[in-house]
Amino acid sequence: MISGYNFIGFDKRASGEKKVAAFSTVLKNNLPGEFSVATEKEIQEAVAKATTAFEIYQRTSFAERAEFLDTIADEIIQLGDALIERAHLESGLPEARITGERGRTVGQLKLFAALLREGSFVEAIIDTALPDRKPLPRSDLRRMMLPIGPVAVFGASNFPLAFSTAGGDTASALAAGCPVVVKAHGSHLGTNQLVASAIIRAAEKCNMPDGVFSSVIGAGSQPGQQLVKNPQIKAVGFTGSFSGGMSLFKAAINEREEPIPVYAEMSSINPVLVLPNKIKQDCDTIASQISASITLGVGQFCTNPGLLFVIKDENTDSFIQRLAQALQQVPAATMLNESICAAYHEERRQLLSQQGVTAVLHGDDAKNDFKGIASLAETSSENFRQNNALQNEVFGPTSLIVVCDNEADLKNTLQALKGQLTASIIGTVDDLKQFKNCADVLVQKVGRVIYNGLPTGVEVSHAMMHGGPFPATTFAHFTSVGTEAIKRFLRPVCYQDCPHEFLPDGLKDENPLHIMRKVNGEFTRDAM
Amino acid sequence: MISGYNFIGFDKRASGEKKVAAFSTVLKNNLPGEFSVATEKEIQEAVAKATTAFEIYQRTSFAERAEFLDTIADEIIQLGDALIERAHLESGLPEARITGERGRTVGQLKLFAALLREGSFVEAIIDTALPDRKPLPRSDLRRMMLPIGPVAVFGASNFPLAFSTAGGDTASALAAGCPVVVKAHGSHLGTNQLVASAIIRAAEKCNMPDGVFSSVIGAGSQPGQQLVKNPQIKAVGFTGSFSGGMSLFKAAINEREEPIPVYAEMSSINPVLVLPNKIKQDCDTIASQISASITLGVGQFCTNPGLLFVIKDENTDSFIQRLAQALQQVPAATMLNESICAAYHEERRQLLSQQGVTAVLHGDDAKNDFKGIASLAETSSENFRQNNALQNEVFGPTSLIVVCDNEADLKNTLQALKGQLTASIIGTVDDLKQFKNCADVLVQKVGRVIYNGLPTGVEVSHAMMHGGPFPATTFAHFTSVGTEAIKRFLRPVCYQDCPHEFLPDGLKDENPLHIMRKVNGEFTRDAM
């Protein structure tokens, strides 16, 4: 069933000599299937097909694109248990989690389909002509968002479905009207094969143009670089490591004649303030909740809380002990792949070896079993401020507690933080009032601020912001989760004095799509 | 009156040893005033003050910011004729044009003030909590746009008021809630001094924080680079040359720990299709209109039509001759500064020396008089496709006519175009129908497509798009003109389960700002 080819549009190709296998951290051996690494020619052909497909695909109606996305969702469900089992074996994530993630992936596709049917995402703005204005008349100006062209997508290791082949980047780019070339993640090649085949079946069923979707298999960074440097690729979606994201981001600026945006979601340690009155009131409960968030998915979430801030008082030590106890009860669990497991152990070792950092809970070394187990470290606010290495992400179930002297010290320490996806504030109403200035500092550092909750669990909705200042992402203006993610792949075009018959539907007087528009400064769905 | 200092917030500074003068291409001598080039320390202080000011300024109400912008406009008007005269002498632009540009600048500030009073620009999106949802409840998620921090602005040579010290970049950044540090353009140092003093007076009158605005004087690229590399600067607005823009853009990515967006509007030759039936019908009229657009402001507009496409038929030669005649009647006129004038003559020489390019109207060399005069060149479509140098911008009143064989040849040739701010299509209804495919190609290359009009004259309104694919700008998603320009300086932040009292006004249940919001997917101004 798993045959190991590249999808160059509707064609299946395996012309390259280099083959790779899918290793299972669960079974500790290679899974069935021999995967053919895409040749440079195959990558070029995929992009060439995407470029040709764009001519047709960008002119499909929103209803047609919505039908395509819905059909992809249906085809993914049709893959049945084979998908769940393969993704489990390739990622080490439990089947229940994979089943939930499939629901999220399918829901995400359907949410973008609904966004398309509603249609207002094109942000139509119309300023009508003022022929009698003095000293100069005003032209008729009508602006809306159009797709930018073929998009390259790099899936994440930690969400083999929801941030991968048919994940948020692919769904939002296809919704925008952009063909997609996915570089399959080396950790879930079989999962990619299954999902890519589902997308191709949906494209064929919906009469989408050959090239609207391709998937190429890479080994090492070379194929990804070839994809990003291809002049016909107009944007890149990436979720992964800081080094991987930055390498694509810099190549897209420095090694192309035309720089393109790389929307890379990279590195975040997601600070959590645990405030004094709350600790006093609910020590056990919040220790359990934080422990659960740190260890969820073996700590392999972009939003994993890797950094906790507390204020030193008579309850601090017992809170830290309760948290350590809770963490200690969580058994070691299989990590996503061999290299992530090795990196976790090395990053943890480096953190614990920093001056002024003490291990509250050391955790075992389980890397020979491809497993990770929780650790907890502690340091002072002064030490944290002085050592940037304490802000390095440890990708796995490890968190560092920074003990601050008082509110002023905490605020001062938060100012030293780099950009983050999220920050969380756990406190009573009194705490929140007292630490309002600290919350204000956090807002400037993050894309999402969470009150009395933990950062893991990212809702896919209209208001979600999954992004944030560098190094969390390369561009804080955009989100990679939720409907606003579509904006990464759209750009505005203004039509000046365009005869009505040549205007796109979104800008026609009668507003045939019935979308919300801004007409002469007023929001309306009315015809003009 | 013109004293030549840097505005470091409210302080006037001239501590540096290096002094520069303002040369007038009109008077052919230096104007009064000795301008003190900012030292590295002064630049650091300006940014430090902007950073401190941001803490206060980002929390000003929209009404307070609107009042500030309106007061800047009033203070600019209060400068009276002294401003008009100085800008005329420094830029070589006629007083009537400067007066018009002052109106545009003031109108732009007031338009952003109106945008602030309306308030919906923050794009509030609210998804309310679903506590009973299965399998997981949904948190309350509320997202809106917040200012990104201190912004550096580099004014343009060709709009000493509207794209400079108090121009669109400054107006939109201040409206967004971001303090601004302007690097004064070396071509209009006195104009900058006057306008900067008006902004400072407005800031003081409106009780804005010290540092909300600074202006530093540069000589060479060093001060600008220092500004862009300062870690506290969070975005850059730039209008100018390709080399200048790219140097800032690359420094902002490669020479900072935290990359920041440089919104550079750089280089565009603004193709104009002049279609056969229209030429047949209105040869003289369109020749006059195109000539006027090429020579407007001595061709020193970002939107200057530097490239014309025609289809070879029996009327082509006479159209080209009529255009040349019209251009020949336009007298030489003073250019913006010595180096732009020298560059114009050199760029024109290079264009005319390319293989297969013939001079229809050669134009005189008037560079010793700091003047420019119109030229017209002609080439074949094949030659154009084969020689990328024919797409180099000639900044001045020169245009290249590309003669195509037929519609297929035109379409093919348009596909070779680089990104542009604008494209124009001049044709009868029959022409537009026949050349629909060519228009479709153009839409993919540009930010604004103009029907039966010319690209010069950029409306400042809601629907304007003054931007476009590279190399026209560094980021095709954004405009530098019109109210949407504010989006460059805002980023989204999501508040999750935030207690009501800590929410910003834009996200409160009762919608105190009465702004348009997207609540659970529905657009509404209603309270919740």
C-alpha cells in the first residue's frame, strides 16, 4: 500500500536513485515502504506544474475551492485506520492522539471551506469615483486580495497530520487560490504518502488542474533549499526548528533574485507566570495542570511551557516540590523520532549544566529507548537575565523555573525575554491587578496571552493568533493557525476605473458574493 | 530660522563635528543653514527615547492620537509660505506643486485621524467560549492589532512633504501607535527642519511623550544603517532607490539578531498598454496624455510610465511620432537634486546604448543646468524579452516603447516583466475584450491596474494600493499610500480567557469604541 513515490501533480514519480526508509520509534525498526528522494528535476517539474495550474486554479470560484477542501477532508477520513496506524508508528504519538489530530485536520479544511463560502476574507474596499471633485477628480478605486502564486509547505515533525501534508499551511494556501508543493517530512513519509494520495484523489474528483498539489520527498536540506530557491515559488510555510526555519528564511532573501516571504514558526519557550496568591490558594491543582501541560505529547508542542516565573515567598518551595512530584509521576514516553529524542537529551543536559541552574527533577536518560521523561530546573532571576542560553528551547518535557524577588524584579526579568508564541498568567484577581505591569510587558513579547490557562491546545478559529515576535516566527504580523492564516498567501490589487465587466465578482457593484465590503469608508454587504 | 539641528525627541542637538549644507538646484548654490550630521550617540538616544515613549504612546486613546495628527496638520499649515519656498528651492519642484503636496500631506494626516476615530482598523475578532463543547471546551479568544514599536522612516527625494518627514509612513506609524524616528533626506534638510519642528510643537501641545518623534540628519548611508540595526527599531518605512532599499532590507535581515520588516517602495517602470483600436480612434489625445504623464514632475514619480507596449499595425508609427512630438514640446525642467539629475542622464544613456534600442526622441543633455528633458526610445518585443537591462528604471522623463507583433507576442512579452507598482491599459471596449488575457498577466505583476488612465497621481484613500511584487517593493502584501498603510505597523495579539477588566477597549463585550468586529464569524458593531 505504501509505495514511496513523489507526487508531481497527478503523476507518481520515483526516478531518483536515492531511497530512504521510515523508521518507527515505536517498533524500533523500519516500516514497510522504500521512499524515493525527489531529484532536482522532479522538484522543478512539480513547481512548473504548480505554475501552470495557478493560471487555472486562481480563477476557480470560492465555491469550487470550498468543494475541493471538503473533498480532501472526506478523502482523509476514507483512509480509515491505515492512516491512524501508520501515523502512530511513524510519530510515536498514541493512536487516540492521532485520531484527535485527524479530526482537527479535517475540521480545519472544513473551516477554510466555510471561510471561502462566506467570502469576505478578500477584504474588498471600494472608493467610488468623484468626477466633480476639485482640484482633481477621484477615480473609481476597488481593491481586493488575490492569491500570490505557488506556495512551498514544510510540514512539522510534531503534528504529522494537522501541521503537515494537508495541515494548516496547505489548507490556507489552497483556500487562498495558491497551488501547493509539500516537502514531505522525513519522520512520517508513509503518512505523507497516504494523505498526499487523498489530496490528489480529491483534486481529480473536483476537476482541479494537474499541479494544484504536489508532494516531494527530501533527504537532508538540499531538496527543501531547491524548492525555496525556485523562482516560481512565491511564499513558504514552515513549522519546525529555529535553524531549519532561519536557513529557509535567509535563502529566500539572499539566494533568490526576488525575495519571498518565509512564514516560519520556529522557537518558543512560552513563559508562564504563576502568581503568589494563586499558589497559596490552589497549589496542588495548578501544579497538576502545569505538569500535564509540560508533559502533554512528551513536551513536543510549539506551545510547551518551557519557562515558569514565580515570586519568592513562603509557598514557593512547596509549589516547586509539588510540581516536581507531579512531573515525576508521568512515565517516560516515546518521542517523535530518533534525532528529536537525541536533541532533547542534549538540550536538557546543556540547560542543566548552565551556571546557577539546579535540577529540581533531573529525569532519566531514556534516549536509547527513544523516550523522553520530564525534568524540572530552577534558577534565579538575575542568572536568567544574564545568560541568554537559558532562553534556548528544550524541545521536550522540561521546564525551567525562574524565581524572582518581587514584582519589580519579575517585570525587569520579563523585559529580557525574546519573542514568544504565547505567555500565560496564572493568578487570582488580586494577583492580576498587582501584576498588571508584568502582563503589559508580556503582551509586547507574544502573539497570545492566556489567563488562568496553559498554552498547549491551540484552537483553530477566527480569533486564534499562533505566531509572535522573532524568534517565535519570522514575521509577527501573521498566524499559522486559524482562518486569518489565509492572509499569508494573498496580496492586494487595486483596480482603477475598471469597466464593470472586467472586475472580479468581489468588486462588482451588485456584490454577487454578498460579502462584507468597505465602500467609501462604510462597512456594508449591500449592493451599490 | 533654519538652524540645522537634530530633534532627539524634544531636544535639539548638534553635537557632531560633521556639517552638511542644503544645495538648491534652482539657485545653484547652498541655501542658508548648516546641518549637523547626527552622531551615533544621538541616533541611539533618539531610539532610546522612542522606546521609552512607546510605553506611554501605545496606550494613548485613538481620540488622543487623532488629535495629535490633526494638530500636526495644523502646525504644518502654520509654517506658511516659508515651507513652500524652502521646499521649492530644495527640491526644484514648482511652488504650485509644493502647495498641492502640502494639501495632500495635511489631508493624509487628517485621513488617518479619521481612521483612528472610526477605530475598526484594529480588526477585532472575537470567538466566545464554548464551555460545553465536546470533546474539549473552547476558551474565550479575542484578537486585535497592536502597535509593533518604534519605527524608522526614510523620506523620499521626490515628495519633500507627502513621502517625507510628516508623510504617509510617519502618519501611518503614528496612527498605529508607534513612535517614529525620521532620517531626514539630504535633499531637503531645511524642509525637514521646518516640518519636524511642526511635529514637535504638535507633540508638546498634545502632551505626547518625549520621544514620540525624532528626526536625525544623515550623510552617506552610515546613519541610516545605524538606525536600522538598532535593536529597538521594530520596522522601517522607505521610499527611494532600489539599491538604497535593498541595502536597508538586507541589513534588517542579516545584520540584526531580530530581523525586522523593511517596507521599501523602490523601483517600478509602470507598463502601459496602448491598444490598437484606441490608437486608431484617439491617437492625438492619448499621445498628449501619455506625454503629460511621462513629463509630470520631470518624470520623477514612482509611478512614471517608463514602458509602453503597442501592437504593430498601420497606425503605430504615426502614434509614436505624435508622442515624440508632444514630448518634444515639453521644456527641460529642474530636477530634484544633482545626483538624481546625473543619474537620469546616465541611465538614459545606458538605455539608448542597448542593442536594438533606437532613440525616437533623443533629448538634450541638460545636466549641467540640473535639468532633465524628455526622451523616447523604441525596441522590439523580442529584444525586450532578451535583455533584462531594458527593465532598469530610468528615473526621469524617458519612456521605452516596445513594439509587439500581435496579442500572443504581447502576452508573451508581458510575462517577462518584473513586479511593478502599476500597469495601465488604454483601449476601447473591443480592445479590452480582445486583450483580456494580457490584462490577466498584468494583474499578476502589479499592485494597481488602471483602465484608460495613466499611473501618475496616486489617490490617498481606503482602496488605494501603492505597492506591488518585487522589485517594486520588498513585500507585496502592503501599501505605503492610503489608510491600509497602517497595517504595516500593527501585529495581532490574541487574549485568551482574559478577565473583562484587563481587555483593551476594542475587545470588551460592550464594544465601547463601536467598531466593526467579527464575533463568532459574524460582522457586527453590536455589543455582545
